[in-house]
Amino acid sequence: MKTAVYDRFWPSQGGGERYAGMMAVGLARQGHEVDLLSTVDVDIDALASHLSLDLTGVKVRVVPDPEESKIARATAEYDLVVNSTYMSSMVPRSARSALVCFFPTPLDHELSDTRRRLARSIGARMHNPSQIHGFGYGTGWYPPEGGLRTKWSWSRGDALLELPHGGRELMALTLGRPGAQGPAKVRILDQDGTQVLRTSVSQNFRRLEIQVPARDSARTLRLVSDTFSPPGDDRELGVAMLRGNLRSRFASPGRLLRAFPWLALGKQNLDHLQKYDSIVSISHYTQSWISRLWDADSDLLFPPIDVEKMRPSVERDHTIVAIGRFFDPSRGHSKRQLEMVDIFAELVNGRHLPPGWTLHLIGGCEVENRPYFEKVMAASEGLPIVLHPNASRKKLESLVNRASIVWSATGMKEDTERKPWRNEHFGMTTAEAMAAGCVPVVIDRAGQQEIVREGIDGFRWETKAQAIELTARVARDAELRARMSISSILRARDFSDAAFEARWAEICEERHLLDGGRG
């Protein structure tokens, strides 16, 4: 059968991409033809190497358009399509289909309570916000990134904007290059190749205005610019567009949405869920919220942990590790490094730990999250804490394979009923550290409850005081630590690649995903 796995974030090569990649591996090993659907070109050898996947026989198919309607059109060629893109609402056209849900996050999840109420009462009744700007993205753009409050799309150095026919009118564009080392020369051309604007775009976003020529038929604008590749990112990035609009296209309620764009987040259409033969959830926690928020059933498939790659050391260092990107809680799903520094400070200053223990905070740090990282760095000053921003995979494994304890505090200070998406939906880094022999001392929330067996593999805590007490207990008792380390290694095997592949095959059989074809 002809199958495909769609993930618009393949280039990020994160845990979600490994999950999607393992689904592709399972399909390929069953003898099916497998494509990785992407909106950008992907180096499949680099992807396989980084994610430790055997992608033999798997191909990459690029649909060079960020609009999901174009991806949906391509799915008609397949017998089975797996959509593993976070927060995707694509309607598949394949004979069979499955939707991977990491968490059923609502579109308005990062709005304040007041804005969320307004968005759901007022914004939900407005027309499609994509229509109010008067233009669409053509080819040459990467998928949108950033938060839901502030989101931009990067060009690939040569990108098109599609405009309807009309008279001469003013168009406003907000362009920038966040994370770039320097400015870029940008030319904007009309469909005839005539230069409309030539300018320089720097790191900070800046609003530009251009006159779009009149035309009786559809119009296009072409943005041509220098490109660069950020550290650790294989993409060639041109300029980022934060927002844009044709000034004459705004009318009520368009004016209201222009002034308050967050109102558009109040409308969430779940009709696309009916088109999938299976919704796949990554944990019992996610499964329960799919039931509550979507009123839908789902098939449980725990994330795959590459347990064979970990090399637990017999001799363990007196270190605590915490893994996760540095991300300010005000911007969303935070790993709570500042709170962990505070807990560790009390452990050290209160002499709850034996001498010689250190804390290692390991995680990615994008440019926009640098201010939060600097707060963590300042709070760590004078303490035996080592920060590892953007550490290599090799460095991470060397630390984790010798560490004694792994921490996780994701969800600390959060209200689960109001913002359940801010908890750890599963906890892949916890399971991975356990595979390396670390004893987990983690927050007693969400996905962590499904991984760590209390008092067997490690401990779960609800309060800061409990985190201090339990960490000190494990650190002071070498025999307990050794016993739990062995138990953690064995427990992690329940989430191995082999376990994932077997369960994925069961779902395919139970949901008849590989029965027949397009006919």
C-alpha cells in the first residue's frame, strides 16, 4: 500500500518528529511504500541519524506550500495518511487516515482569561480571519512559527504573496529577521517583474508600506532577499513576515480583527476529526483530555524511547539532571528551570544534600528565550549549577548516562483544570533518563504519573517541600539509589521502540488502517 506520514515540523527533529518517524518505520517494515510529507526539503539521512531511525526505503515528498489545503490535496494519492502535525486541522483525502494528538490544545490556549472569554463569545462568530487580510501565501514560505500571540512566517529567500484583482491600493507589511546576525537586502517585485520596493530588513520587525499596481486579474508579489542559516537549523531563511494587509480590504468585522487579532482564536472547528479513522493519543493524560475537549475516543500509543542508545554507567556521578528547553512561563509550556534552581538552592543552603552534588540544566535556547535563560543564569550564581544551552546530543547522553537523579517540574504552579496543556503530556525526557539509569524525582502530574511508579522506580512530589525531602532521601541513600536505578532501566523498556512498533501494528489492525486501499 502507498502510505504517508505528514509532519510540517520535520526540520526541527524533535521528540514529535521521532514519534512520527517511528510510525513511518513501522509501516516500511510491514512492506508498505512510505513517504514523509513535508512543506520543505528534508535531508532524510540527517533526519535518520539525528533521531536514530532506520528510514531505509522511506522517501521525502515535498509539497512546497504552507497551506494545509494543498497538503490535503496531495493526500488523495495515498491509501493511508498519518497526520502527526501538532494542532493541525487538515482534512485528509486518503482512503484511510490517522491523526496523532500530542494534546488537544485549543487555539486560544495562551490568551488571558478575559481575552479568552471575549474571543469565544465575539470572535467565534466572525468570518474566517484568513480572509480579512486580502492576500494569501504562495510558494516559498516555511510554516508559521512563534507563539499564538505573535506568529511569523519565514521566506526561503524567494517567496510569493497572492493578491486578488483590484485597483491601485496600499499594502502594509511588517518584516524582520529575528535571530539573524545582520540585515538583508530585500526586493519586492510585481508579477511583471517590476520592482515595487527595495529596502534593507534588520533583526527587529519594521512596518513597510507599498503601492500595489492595479490589475484586472489576480496579482502576485515576489519577495527576494539574502538568506542565512541559524545555528542548529538547516533551513535557509530569508525574511520573516509578522503581519500584512491590503488597507482597502478592511471592513467590519475586519477592522475589529485587525485591531484585536487574538479575537480570531475563539473559533475552533472540529469537523476534521470525523474524517479520521483513528485519533492516536500519546498518553492516558492526553487521552482523557481528548475525551473532555473533543468528545472523541482515541487509541493509546506511548512515545518511543530509544532505550538501546542509552549506556547507563555503573559508576554514577553525584549529579541531578533536568532536560528541557528554556522557555519563560509567561510564553507558554515551561520546564520551570527557575523553580528548580530555587529548590536546589534550598537543598544546598539548608545542607539537605551531602557535599559534592551538582545540578545540570540541559536544553535548547532560542534567541527569543534568551532573557529567561539569563534569569536562570543569574539565579544560579554562586550555586553548584551548570547550564547547558543548546547542548549536543552527545553531550546530553554523556551527562545523563552518569547522573544519579533526573528532575522534572513542568506544570508547577499551573492550574490543570484551566490550562491542562501546560503539564507534561507524557515525559519523554524522564523516560529516556530512566533508561540511562537516573532515578526520577518528578512532579506528581499528568504524564509523569504514567511513567514513574511511586517508590519503585523513583518518587513523585506535589509540593516544593516534598521535592526537597525526596531528593535528599535519594541522594543520601546509595543503596536505595542503586535499587531504583535498576528498576528505572527496566521500566523504561516498556516504552521502547519495539513496544511502540508492536502497539502501532495493533492499532493499524484494530482500526483497519491497512485494509484494502483506494480501489
